[in-house]
Amino acid sequence: MARRAVKATFLAVLLASCGVDEPMPSSTNDSQHLMYVGTYTRETSAGIYAYRFDSESGTAEEIGLVAEMREPSFLALHPTGQYLYAVSETDDFDEDGSGSVVSFRVSANSGALTKLNEVSSRGGWPCHLNIDSSGSMLIVANYKGGNVASFPVNEDGSLGEASSFFQHEGSSVHERQDRPHAHSADFSADNRFAFFSDLGLDQVKIYQADPEAGTLAPNDPAGVTVEEGSGPRHFALHPSGRSAYGVNELASTVTVYDYEAEAGALSVAQTVPTLPEGFEGENYTAEILVHPSGKFVYASNRGHDSIAVFAIDSSTHRLAPKGQVATDGQWPRNFAFSPDGRYLLVANQNSDNIVLFALDDVTGALTPTGVELSIDAPVCLLFY
């Protein structure tokens, strides 16, 4: 069984924590939310799971397995809420050694997913994807392939074959940086640019995006470079559109970028550690998110097994470290805010649990609630 017994209170909050693009008519009132969990299926998990959460009562109904598929490590929701997309983080979908991207129709009432189609991601181990806010274009980062691709979204929610493809080239100083490793795919708020963090190159690549055509084109400037050996992994824009934040997997740091929206240009403004002073163990960061209030940044540490908390200066957007909070589990991957921003939920991949924290909207502090959900190898939390 991919899910074990769960405390109802926690499960409920978990369902609300994944942060979706737009509300979906999937509940009888505004307090109910669907949550999807992407997993690694290397052992007992079978694919994508779903839950229904009621934010008023703090209870949740477990829906169960809604899509059986291999390695759905990251999920994205169409802006209309009608369709869901998942990477299949493999390298044997076709003879070229690519993984795939799968499209699903979402059942508003049951949360069930109906497969529409599956297309090649154009590279091995697709690990992250996103959809522009118009719902016309999907982008994918392929880690093993070291490349990125874009896909048109058809009127019925299915995906067309890749409409643009770019192979990254180069390397950096760490043993894991002998070649490119594209690791995240993100759109600017105005849909004009796409940002791809490449762990192997120590760069965030920038492309011009054309959602109507579903295509990417190199931007000028073509990207921004961070300190050698940092390993950029995930990326998040501030709600103001003036800055961005990137987590660096190999160096266990967060880079603050100033962002010039007209040109789509990023410049390094600050770098801060995610670990406490004196920590000497193995650690790799994973996820980074900006709180919807624009006041705090959070980043996950795998190894130290914690969430690093940062306060954002309201005028400069620089970060002030506020410490680390243990995730009560091992190897925290993705995490998500509840729809109201009052809770943060963490997916601990290696301890097979998701843990709930209350979030102080004044200080940003995280307090464990004592509630957790048991589920095998959780990776991505996605709320509707």
C-alpha cells in the first residue's frame, strides 16, 4: 500500500497546501480543496494520489490512487483546473533515451484523473514542469538530458509534440557538474520569459516565451551565472516582480537575484547559507518558495532534514536568515503552503511522511502541529 494510516487532521491541512493556479469547481463549498501527491514509484508507490481537504473542519477524506504511472515526480495544473500534467522521470520512453510528460483530465467531483495522452519529454529524467498562465504552453526541464523543451497545449488539454528544444552545453567544477543538468522550469508572471535552473552549468538560463506559438527562443541576456560549484536547482519569483530567489543544491545556499522585467534579466545580489554555522554533514537543498505575502522565503535541506527560514527586507528584498526547523522526517523534497498561507506542509521522501507546520504570518516562524500523513516516497504536493 502506498499510503498508510493517517491522522485526519493533518491530512486535511496537507490537501490544502500545494498551491494551485486557479480554483477548480471540485468541492461543495469554498473550504474544500483537492490535493494531489506525486511520488517516486521505485518501491511500493503506484503513481499519483489524491485527497479532499476541508479547511474549516480540519478534516480530510482520502481519495486514493488516481493515476497509475511511473515516477510522477512533479505535477502542474492547468489554469482552468480541468487538466493536470505530470513528468514521468524515466529515460526509456523512446529509443532516444527520453522520459515523458503525461496529460490528464481532472474529474471535478471525484478528483479522478483520466489520461489524455503522453509525449516524449525530449530528454532523460524530466524532473520539473510548468504551464504559462494562459494555459497555452508547457515547459519541461530534463535533468539527465541536460536540455529543455516546450509543448503546445491543445484545446482538449492534451499535449502536442515538442515545439521547441534546446540542448544546454558546458560543465562546472563539482563532480556532478561534468555536463548540463536542467533542473527547474518557471515562467515570468507576464509569460514573456522562461527560466531554467541548470545544476551542471551553475547558471539560470533565460528564454523568451511565446505562449500562443508554444515556443521558446534564446533571450539576450541568455542567463545569469552563480558561484562555481553551487548547483542551481529550483527558482521562485517574488510577487512584486522585482526579485527572484534560487536554491543551490550543491552549496546549500540561496541566491537572491534582482530582476529587470522588461529585459528578462537577472543579476546576483546576495548569497546566504541554508545551514546553521558549524554543520559538517552531507546536505543537498531541494525546494524554495516565497510566501504569498512576499515577506518570507523557505528552502528545504536534505541531510540536515530541515526547512531554512528567511525574512525578506521589504525595500531591498534581501534575505535575513531566521534559522532552521526540523522536518520530522528524512530527505525533505517539495513543500507547499496551504491555500490560506497559514500552514506549510513538507514531503519527506525517505521517511514516507508529510508533516504539517503552523506558519506565523508576522515572524514567518514554523511550529510543528504534531500531525503527519504516511505515504510512500512523496515528492510533490499540488493543491487545487
